[in-house]
Amino acid sequence: MKNKKVFVSIAGNIGSGKSSLTKLIADEFNWKPYYERVNDNPYLKDFYSDMNRWSFNLQVFFLSHRFKTHIEILKKKSSVIQDRSIYEDVEIFAKNLYLMGKMNKRDYDNYRKLFKEMISFLQPLIC
């Protein structure tokens, strides 16, 4: 496994320890860690004060950040670990915001179309 590139994503609920686990595994195997942007996220505070207004903006921010990160990871030659993947947003967070009525159908459909276009550029990592 020393000569193979490994790309691991950690999934889990908010506050479940994804970042801590990411750090532990990165330190143990000397992999590059990638973390979710929380502290410098310009939409997070607004989202929690008015989810109906800011859900689409927040999800697009996360999607663009994860897409950029995913592209960077694919270009790396060394193993990496990240604390949330691009696929969780569309299938869990955006979908649930839509189902809870926090994101309208027009925004949700637009988000899914954007996601579909983005992932068409992502190739599976074959080691």
C-alpha cells in the first residue's frame, strides 16, 4: 500500500468527529488532510439565522469548495483524506433542505444540475 495512492473521505453527522478522525488518520499514515470549510464560511452564520433564505447559497458555497478540493486531490500523487465528500452535499444536505421546505424546487433543481455538470469532470481514482 506504500506505493499506491489512497483517497479516503469521511462521512458523518455534524459534530460526530469527522475532523478529529481525519487528523488522526492523516497523522498516522502521513496523508494530506482536507477539511470542510466551517470557520471561514461566509454563509454559515446567515444560514443558521434564516435557512429558507440562505440554504441555496450555503450549498453552492460548499459544492464549489468541494469541487475545487476534489480536483486538487485528483492531481496529487500522494494519499489524502478528507472530512466530507462532494457526494454528501447533494444526496444528504441539499436534498434534506429541499424535503424540509428550506430550499425551493427551482433552487434545488438548479443545484442538482450544477452538481451533475461538476461531477462529469470527476474521474474515479483507480490505483
